[in-house]
Amino acid sequence: MRALTWQGKRDVRVENVPDPRIEEPTDAIIRITSTGLCGSDLHLYEVLTPFMTPGDILGHEPMGIVEEVGAAVPDLQAGDRVVVPFQIACGNCWMCLTGLPTQCETTQVDAEGMGAALFGYTRLYGAVPGAQAEYLRVPQAQYGPIKVPEGPSDDRFVYLSDVLPTAWQAVEYAGVPQGGSVAVLGLGPIGDMACRIALLKGAGQVFGVDLVPERLNRVRERGVETFDLRSFDDEKELVTAIRDRTDGRGPDAVIDAVGTEAHGSAAARMVQNASALLPRKLSGPMAERFSVDRLAALHTAIELVRRGGTLSISGVYGGMADPMPMLTLFDKQIQIRMGQANVRRWSDEIIPYLTDEDPLGVDDFATHRVPLAEAPQAYDMFQKKQDGAVKVLIKP
């Protein structure tokens, strides 16, 4: 089959690779019909390269048709149309039953000290072949895949794999009171959708912050009050401007949908270049321990949120040695919630909104649709924020 493979920093290629096959009774094979390019994929493209291996198949936002199922997958059959969550979970362990499939005790990557395995996302999460391909092997298929009805286009449901539950969880974790206020930092796919969900769930004020005109325009058209970072000389001016809209206190909640800047910072490049000179056994731990993050968005969020407010982090951070302003966090009594989205925890709540009325605007959420053969160019375009690219769908 054809698949998009990682070959090095900013080097991804469509290559011929072996077809996936049933390996365990709980497996299924899916023919991919649509798959997303995620901002998290850009971290692999630029920032988290020490954790990648040439030939890794990328992608974790799949939708497709079931081709084959293992003997222990009773609820799927060939021909079913499914969305596959980006994490791999069993549905039966204590963590899954508690609503935390991202911490699944069956698929935890114990060797790396990480949570549940993920599709197409580095050796830290199991080095499982990803979904930017013609076919995908789905482990734990007795639980993961979500059957969706025939008829509506893939664009109606593909975002159930990641974008919708990630944004939904970000808003849930933010705990915005009815009629309250929330600021969303970063208006890529997750931040954009988080704004839509916050409005849908009754937020009275939603503030969107970014510096890309197309992203600001998209959320502004849906009733979000936008703040262009390019209009402010520094963080303090931005914080003051939003506080002025919230009686001087700051918003009830702030959602950090940025995380590690996917284009990489100067510090990240220094770590990458240094680690590239080391043996593989040393390069990963160096990058992990000494951080590839720049915490500008997180520090802004901490400064911006009102005292006693909530900080919800959906952006991906990769390092462990970053300085945190613990005194400020303690003094302001800020609550923090974060983590990978627990897709199956939220999917049943989200599906009723994927109706003919389309209140979340999923039908036209994608800005670009490209064939698999053009995926390398799509990565380059998305990483450089060119051509108004906010969300790219790949059609194998």
C-alpha cells in the first residue's frame, strides 16, 4: 500500500510499504477514506524528531471502511463505516471504565513511562503505524472504532477521531460557567473548534487570540471576539485588552491550544542540533529531559486568567525541565486541567450535534482536501501557515 512516512526533519514521503494484516484477534483492518493532518503531526515534522525512526507511518485521525476483523471483534463487520479514535484503548481496564482511555492499562507504553498507545506518534507512544495511508491496522477494535451512518460525507464525522473530542474536552476542562467568559489562545483546528463549542455550550464571551488573519477571520464570523497578536507590543498589552472586556478581572477560563510551537523555537533547534550529534540512546532522553518547549502561550494564559479561574491545556508540550511560575499559580488559586483527549468519553455527547443543522460547522471546517500523493506538500503548507491552511484532510 501507499503511506506517508517520516524520513527526517521536514522530510516526509509517500512510499510503498507492506499492507497491514490481522495480528491479534482484537484487530481490524480499515480502508482509509479520509484522514486529517493535525497540528500535533507538525511537532513530529519539526520539533520531536529525536523520538522518530525513519520509515514511521504518520497520522492519527482516520476514518474508513472495515475490510476485515479479528475473531474477538463482535460488533464490527466488513463494510461498516467507522471513525477511529487516535488513542488505542481496550475499554475494559480500570482506566477505561473510569473514562480515561488515554491512560488505558492494556496499551500503556510502560517502557517509555507513557500512557495509552497512539497511532502514528513516535516511539514514546508505541511507534504504532499511523493513518495517513491507504489501510490501517486497528488494535483493540472491539472498543475503539465508532460506527457512523451511511449517507453524510466523511467531513461530517472524521473530526470525531481527534478534533471534536479534543476541543470538547478542552471546553469541559475549562469549566466555563453559563454566561461566563473564556479566552482561547491559538486558533488552529483545536482552538477554532473550542471557540465554537464554548459558544454552543453557553459561554457569554469567547475571546480568540492568534496572529494568522485567516484563522482570526474564521472564528470572528462565528461570533468570537478576536485579538490579533500583531496589534500588541507585548503580552501585557494583550492581557490588559482582554481584562478590560471582563470588568478588569480576566476571563473565567483560558484554553491553551498552542502548546509547543510546531515551527520550533531557537531553544528547540539548539536541543535538536545537539541531540543529532549523540547516539540514539542519548538523543531522545536529552530532548525529553531538557525540553523542546517555549512556554510563551502558557505564561500568557497564567497571567490572563482571573484569580480563582481555570486553565485548560489541550496543546501538546514535550519537555520536563521548563520553569513554571509556581508562585503565581498558587497565589492566584488557578486550577489546571490538561491531557490527551479521551475520545470515547465524549463521542456519544458529540454525535447528536453532527446533525443536518450542523451547529458546529463541520461540513466546511476543512480548508484543504488533498490526495495522499500531495501530503508532503500539505505538511509544508500547513507548517508555514500558507494559503489560509487551517485544517487539511487527506484522501488516500
